[in-house]
Amino acid sequence: MNLYSYREIIEKLYHSHAIRLEYSIELESIEAIKRCVSYNLGIAFLPLMTVDEEIKKGELACIPLSSPEIKVYLQLVYHKKKWISQSMQRLINLLLES
């Protein structure tokens, strides 16, 4: 399994469709990315949960994507020596099953 960043996934998608990416920036903060988009400085690929409130308020617009070329792998990270609640353990078990 290859693990790529969102940026690498999008760049591969552009390249596979012969689209030239003229300008791009990479920001560490999702809040900074959302501000840039709201100031009409570009577009961004972000998880829906990070922009849900702004979409509801009409501050940002969402274009739903369904592309077999875009695959994102997520990881659940937790401290292995800390107590895990019953709910968290159920979530971990559910994720391990799927």
C-alpha cells in the first residue's frame, strides 16, 4: 500500500489528466487554507468535516467528488499506555473489522 499526502494524490490526478498546475501553496493549518479560499485565493481539497460549518453558513461551497483515482488512507492514533474508554474500544474494533 502506498501512502501519499493529499497534495501528492491531487498532483498525480492533475498529471494523469495532463492538467498543468500553475501555482500552488502548501499550508500547515486547515484554518489558514479555509481563509485563503474564502478570500478567493484559490481552491482546496479538504475533508468535509473541516469545512462543514462554513458550508452551512454559505461562506464556502463544496463540490462533491467521486473519482476512483482518489484514495485516501486514514489512521487512528492513540496512546498505547493510556486508558481507553469502552466507546473508543468499540470504534477501534469496528475499524479493525473493516
